[in-house]
Amino acid sequence: RLSNNLGHDLPTHSDPMAQLLAKEVSKMPGVKITRSVDANAVFAIIPPNSIEALRNKYRFYTWDEQTTELRWMCSFDTTEDEVRDFAKTLAQLIEFC
């Protein structure tokens, strides 16, 4: 059992961070959000040539190797600054790749 309402606080923070992440990256050329963002996960396809460079800075999972669909997770301690930094990094990679 989680104490101090942590079980309640987890989705009330991580889910909005995932929504923010999806909003920020969906504006970028070549980025496609592939699934509805209903919890703390964002599934996306990005330009393939930017995946490894992004992976050098951030940890994430390749959900589907054939389509290069990625899964990005937000957690109880993900900050808006981290989300915006991730989006900024991705935008720079897309621009230069």
C-alpha cells in the first residue's frame, strides 16, 4: 500500500506530463503520435535518423522495431523543464539530421 496519497499523486502528475510531451513533440515535422495519450506513456514515430542521437541523452524503449515506434514514459518526478528539454533536443536533432 502506498502512503501519503502517493498512489493518487502518481497519475495526477505523470499523466499531464505525458500530455505536455505529446503536445510539444507533435508540432515537429516528421513526428507522429501513434496512440492516444491516456496515461503516462507517449507512443511516437520520429525521423529514424534522430533516434540514436536522442537515445544518447534519454532512455526510452523501441516499442516496434519494424515501424520504429517509440515509447516514452513520464513518471511521478518528471518535471516540465525535463519535458521541454526533451522536446527541444528532439527538435534540434530533427533540424540537423
